[in-house]
Amino acid sequence: MELTNKKTVLVLLCFRPVLAICVASAPITASAPVPPPISQPPTAVPSDPQIKSLCAKTEYPDLCLTTIAPFFNGKTDIASVVEMLIKAGTEQTKQANATATKMAADPKYADDPKTISGLKGCYEMYDDALDNMQNAMDAIPVHDIGTIETMVSAAITDYGTCDDGFTRQPNPVPDGVSPMVDINENLQNIGSIILAITDLLH
């Protein structure tokens, strides 16, 4: 009986002059909250067919796409793609440098001067790689392909030299294994991608 009375009151209210308000508000109270729109992440992999085509010509097409993503500016000509990749390689080299610096200060290496020395050698190599990447970047506007290739190749060598500094190191670093090996492998692969796409400028 109480439920019937409530329904009657609701009907009577809807026939009063506030009918428009009642009708207009009904769907709002009856429907679920609308979720906010989902925004695309700023580092979404470029879907441009030209970018995919260029990356497909490299040894690491998936890495190529994800490396370009944070720096993709909508341009798809080869020189612009090379520039984006060099910017990405530069940024990741800076991150590697910060990682090596942080590891060198880790207390677990306090009694391991050879490992600390190796890590210090790494961030010296990263500094050199950054200089080489900048020289490669400077060569793009003047279309100096030889300099781009030489400087990127030098950066790849720098990453390998970092790892070489840990050959036959004692624990806690396993014999002959660099604690930066995975990071350096990724950087070397990015360098390989840059060279492959730069070669298309010839």
C-alpha cells in the first residue's frame, strides 16, 4: 500500500507545471554515470604506413616503431625519421648514463672498486656517445650522410666499450658480464636501426 501511494504522488507531481523538469530529469536519475573519454597515450605506436614501411626495412621493426613513438611529429620523410630516432637514442643514452651513475653509488658495490671503475667507464662512454649523437644530428640539415653514419657507428662502439670494461670482473658482477648489458644491447639495436634508415638517404 505504501508503494502505491508513492507512485500516485509521483504521477501527480508529473502532471503539475513542473512536468518538463520531471520528464527532463528522469533519464538522468535512471541512467548510469557516463565514464570520461579514454585518451590515447602520447607514446602510441605510429600507424602511418610510411613509418611502418621504413621500420620494416630494419632488423628490428617493432623496436623501431616504439622508439620513434615518443618523438613522432607527423613527418614521414626519411631525414625526419632519422632525426626522431637520433633524438630517441640520445634520450635513452642519457637515461643509461643516469643508471650507471646511480649504480656506482650503490652500497653493494662499495667493496668492489673494479665494478665501480667499470661503471664510471660506462658513463664516460655514454658522454662520448652523446657527443657522437649530437654530431650526427648536426649533419642532418646539410645532408652529410657519411658523418651521420660515422657518428652513429661510433656511438654503437661506445656502448660496446662500456660492456668490455667488465670482462673478468669479480663478484657481485658475474665473470665477464656487464650490469649494463641489456641497456647497451637496446642502445646498439637503436643505433643499428638509425644506420639502416640513414642508408636509405643515399
